[in-house]
Amino acid sequence: MPWLTQLADVARRTGFEVVEEPGWRTRGHGEMYPIQGVVCHHTAGWNDLHVVRDGRPGLDGPLSQFWLSRRAKIHVVAAGKSWQNAPSTSRHHQNSNSIGIEAENDGKTPWPADQLRAFKALSAELCNEFGLTASRVCGHKEVNTSKVDPHSLNMHQFRVDVAHLMTNPANGVDDMPPPKDLWQYELKVPYGDQENPTWQAGNILANHGTWLRKISGQLDAARIREESQTAVIRELATALGNAGGVDVDAFLARIEQALDRVTVQVSISPEPEE
Ligand SMILES: [Zn+2]
């Protein structure tokens, strides 16, 4: 996967207007490794396509493969490696194996609805093209400890929306949003939504109910087993005491000490089973 010369075609699949910046097919700091992620940015300025394309003092362009204007036009800037995220805290979001989308915004102005739609649609088409789940779409602020962009966007909700836009929503997000987001956003989706079988709030809650019942059953079984084992130990200790020569209380105390050192492991599968 050397130079990503398909990026303009991928962008056009969003239905948003695409501008191919002259020379984009050969622009980049070398070829790419297989694509594993998408990084979403804000540019911290306005009318700054030239910065993303040509760079700034101390950092040569391109700084990203895409520049997304506030009017929701997708500009294809580069087909090669771009200096968009280093040092990355994620192995899937390095300069060499991830695609950057720099969205025009000064870092505080609210996002225009169309630009936000294009941002998500482009992320979804990139996931479709490179076989990624929506979970691989990250904000710069999530994969680089010194960054705050893209400002004010809840990236969990962003990924849920990206998953909805993907050709195959079953490839959706494989990370579960925090409970707050589940309640705030997912519950708006009615049970039985045909377009979005993986992300129905009703299904999520039903799955969790099943899972909780299963855990509860496993814990009950573990408790019953522990109680019966304790009873057997007491019975054996008493039998030894009756046989003579054994201090039953001291013996039980030693067994209890030994049991305190035992780590009990309960194995619970991480996902509800269908
Ligand atoms: Zn950034």
C-alpha cells in the first residue's frame, strides 16, 4: 500500500464536494504502511489549506492527507505520509499507518452541521476502504497527550455516528461507550431499528441483562461450591479429632489461614453470549 492514490475516489463516495489539490498524488513524506486508523483534527485557524499542504516553519508539509473546509468541501492534499500525529500514543495512529483529516476550525467556534456531517462521512468511507472498524477513528486528543483537537467533539458519539454511516454497520464500533454516553445518546435509538441492528439501545440493554444474569448465576454456583467445601473440611477435621491426637480448633484455624492466601478466580466471558 504505497501511495494512497485512491483517496479522491474514496472521498467522492461521501457525496460531498471534493477538490483535488494539484500534485496531491505524489505529495507526501514517503509511502504509507497498511492503513490502521484515522485521526481527526482541527486546524486551529481559518483559510489554512496552504499550511496543511506546505507546512509551517519547522515542519514541512504535508501535515495531513485531507483538509476539510468549514463549508464541507473535502480537499485531497496528499497521498503519502504526512506529519499529522507524532508522537502517537496509539500504534494504530502513527504518521506511517494512519490518515489525517484536518478540519478548518479555529479551535473554539462551534462546528457547522454540514462540516461535521462531512467529517463523519469521510471517516466512514475511509473505514470502508481500508477495512477498519469505527473504533479506529480517533480524535487527535485521544492519541496524543499534548493535543486538544478536535475541540468539543465527543469522540465516542462521533464513532457511533461513523458506524451508522458505514456500508456494513455490523463492522461498527468495538469499543463500548461510557455508560453516560450510552444513556445520553444510545437510548434515543428505538428498539428494533432496522438500519442499525448492532446499536439499538434495546439490544444493548437486553444483552447486558443477559450478561448480568449469567454472572449472577456463576457467582451463586461459586458460593455454593465454597460453602460445601467448607462443610467437608469441617467434617474431616472433626473426624481426625475424634481419631485422637489432633486439636480440631487449631487445625481449622490453620486451614482458614491457608484459604485466606488463596486467590479465587472467577472466569466470566467479556461479551454476552447469544
Ligand atoms: Zn491535530
